[in-house]
Amino acid sequence: MAAATLGAFAITLRLSSDAVRASTVAFSTISAGQLLYALACLSEERSGFRGLTDNPVLMAGIGGMLALQGATLVVPPLRTLLATTPLGAADLGTVGIGAVTPLAIREMLKAARFNERAQGGLRG
């Protein structure tokens, strides 16, 4: 998660030369990334995408927090309080990729572990 956040910061800073924009991208990436990662932590065995509707309170919490995170980018008093700046489409894309990356890696590791067990463990 840290690597994805630092990568998002570095990419944005390199492309825009705007430290406030890069900081906003990093803040949004780590915030959204932590929320999405909660889905991967629902089970050590199965995909976090299975049974999303089984826990409506968690889904409401994640959705609500993502909405509040979005508000920090568009509501002027929150932007002032948190020293954020509005983000463009490319910046939001960077945030999305950075936020989803830890979740995707965790899900791929779970799938690989499941496949290894299904095949009877490692063969050498």
C-alpha cells in the first residue's frame, strides 16, 4: 500500500510539478486503498468479492467513507482544512489504480495459494 501511494505521488509530481496535487493524490490513494483492502481481508481463503452483500454494514461503511473521501476533493471548507486540491481525470485514474493495486495483489496471492492447495502443494 505504501509503495502504491508513493508511486502515485511520484508519478503525479513528475507529470505536474505540483506538490499540492501530488500530496492530494497520495492522500486519496492511501485513504481509498485502505478502505478497499478491507474487502481482501474478509477471508484468508476465498475472494473478498464473494458475498459482498453478506455484510451490508461493512459495505455501507466503505461506501460512506469513500463518499467522504470524495468530499475532501470537492467541498471547499474540507479542501481548505486538509490542504487538498481538486483532481482531474488523470489524477483520479492514478488514485484508482493505486488504491486497487494492494487489493488486487492480495486477491492474486489468495488465488495462487488456493491453486497450490488444490494441486496438493508444491512439487519439486
